[in-house]
Amino acid sequence: MAIEVGKDVVAIKDHSKGIYKQGQIHRCLGIRQSSCRCKHFQINIGIYAHSSVYHLPNGCGEETGSP
């Protein structure tokens, strides 16, 4: 299954600050590859957290900066 801009995505876990909950459905507004060494994908769901609209899965933990 591929993630594409415009398709719905489901949160697989709660956000640490409660911004979204597991199971909530969001529209994918953008996707990009992180700049850290593990190269995971960051997904824009239109919700700002930590001054960014891109949310990311647990990766290497390396700082990637804002968009």
C-alpha cells in the first residue's frame, strides 16, 4: 500500500502531546523524505506540531528541522 498526496491516512499511534489519536483519519496533504540518515518519510496532515505540519514515524531520533 502506497501513501499518496490526497489519500486518507490513519494514525497508527497517539501523538505524544495528544494532538491526534490512534485511529483518527487524516488527509495526506504532502509527503517528503527526511533529511536525517535513516531517510524515513514525513507526512503533512495539516496539523501543526513543534512548528511543522510534517509528522513522522519513530525514526533514528536525529533532528530534521522544519520545512
